[in-house]
Amino acid sequence: MAEKPQLPAAVIQAIYERLPAVVRIDIQNYLFAWDWLQSETNGDTRAHLISELERIERKYGITVERKKSRPDRSGQ
């Protein structure tokens, strides 16, 4: 598989710094919730984090494909 080209960190930072403050806050909140979701095991907390991610996605009209919020333990 061919690797996707990556933007240099300096370019990403320059783009980020030009965004309005409210957008930067949403990006930070999104990344924080996404990172927390990766290790959270409490179902209620996971549901809240997913809700926050979806709220920000709706706000900007984007959809990010995520794996199920809980692993399928039925063995299927």
C-alpha cells in the first residue's frame, strides 16, 4: 500500500494558528475526547465522549469513522 503524503508539522501549525480561536478550542476538545475515548472503559463516560465528538462533527458538517464504542463480546 502506498503511504499517504504527510504535511510538515510547520505547515500544520501555521494553518492551525490562522484558525479562529473557537475553532482551535473545538479541535483541542475533539482531540482530547478522542484520546480519552481510546482508553476509557466506563460505558457512561464513553457514551458522553462519543456524544461530544458527534456534537463537534455536526457543528462542522464532518463525519469521522470510528469503531464501535464497545467491543462486540458476543463472539460473532
